[in-house]
Amino acid sequence: MQKLSFVIGATATGKTYFIEHHFADKRAVVLNVYDYQQRAYDEAGCDDWITFDMQFRCLKRANEMHLHDIIAELKKGNDVVAEQTFFKAKRRIAYIDEIRKAVDVEIEIFVMCPGDDRWADNIKKRELDDDLKSFKAQAQRDIEFPNPAEGFDAIYEVVDEDIILRMDEEKPEIVDQARKELAEEAVRITKEEEERRKRQELLDSMNTRPFWHYCEVCGRKEFLTAEDAHNAGWDYPPNIGVFGLLSPRTCGDCNMQQTLWWKVNQQSIPLVMTGELTEKERETWERIKNEPESLLDDNE
């Protein structure tokens, strides 16, 4: 029977080092979720800045790829060592449920719990910004120690050089709650994906459908396609600027020096302060924030 060994723990607890040394004489395929996370970020085209929503989707995608490859390697007859964070029981259970359905395998998990000196030394070697106190606080707050009810055949606590079998009393309620949360999460994700799809369809349609173009300087208003507006000299998304983000909204006869965008960028801190706007500027700002929907109906 194949064996699947998870190695989990907080940042700088020595997961990779433990795998390299503890499994050095064992023939096993090592799959590190960090590699999959980097691949997911690359696929999504993420740079140094990323929204929370995008991060969640990338991590979800990474876990899906990681799980897929774990099952694939087990089906080939290979033992697998999987490095993960797995702070929450529901994340572990989501994996185990799928793995148990696919293959007959022995599943063990090693939880890295280094002493303060070892942990602090790891943090120093990796030149991390936070200190031991911060990492310990995060671990105590976020990590739910694995329970046998989750489906593990063996659970080990790794304290420096000691590997201690720790099979706590089974708590079936952990599994029930986890599966409930996973079901609710799946419904939420499906709803969000549908809303995202509809939003993208709307944005795509703005390339060809006519919509209202408002000149914030002279007040001119025309119902045009993006191409016709661009040919007429309008500064307007999607050809110039982005829907929902502040930039000039002008016709071909007006210049940007009288726009809200120009006013904001003359400030020492370029932020829109609603209380300091004129009534006309507030109308412009509200319309921009609510684009493209605000451009599909006659606002006057």
C-alpha cells in the first residue's frame, strides 16, 4: 500500500529541512504546495500587488493542482511526501476526502513544532521581517492541530529532533463542521464566479455596444460606440482609461486641465476627497465609480 506523508507547519518551522533529512533514504515523490502557488500566481499574471480575492483564487487553484498531482503519483504506485500549510481542518479534510475516494493509501501527517531557539534561528537564517513572537502568535491563532477524525492513520508532532506520535481523542464534530463550511464556501464561490462572469460579459460588450458619453467639462452628452467616440476625439474608456477608475472624461473639444482627474493630481496626495468637490464634480465622480452601468441609462 502506498503511503502519503503530509508535512505541515507555520513559516520557518523547518518543513523543507525535515523532508530533506527524514525522507532522504525513502523513495518518495516530494510535492511542495509552494511551487504550485507560484505557478498559480504566474498563470494569473500577478505581480507584486494582488487583491485578497485574487490571492484566494490563486491559492485555491494551487491546492487543486497539488491535490491532482498527489493522487496521480499515488495511482502510479509512488509514495508521496506533500509539504503544505494546512492550518485549518477543513482544508485537510477536503484533500483527504478526495484522496480516499481515489486510492487506498496510508496517510500520516507531521506537524512541525520547533522549540523557540530552533524557530528563531530559522527566522534569522531566512532573513524574515517578522520576529519569533509574531510567528508564534499567528500559529497559535490560526493552526488547528490535526485530529484522527479527519482521516489520518498517524499524526506526529515534530519537536526539534523528536518525532512524537500524537493521536488525540477523536472529535467527529470537527469533520461535520468542516464539511458544512466547505459546502457553504462552494456555494459562495459559485455565486462569485457567476457574478464575475456576468461582469466580464458586460465589460466585453462595452467594446461594441453604444453607451452614453458625458463630457465633464462642457456637459456634452452623446450616445456612441467606443469606436465612434474614439474617432470623434473623446477621452473615454475602454479605449482611453478604465471603467470605474478616475481619468479624464472629455469630448474632443475640451481639454483635461478642467477635469476632476486633473484637479486631484494637483494635490499633494492624489485622493478624491468627496467633501471638497463641487456638486458637478461629485456627479462626475459618482458616475465614474459606477461605470459602466451608469453609462447605459440616461442619467438626466
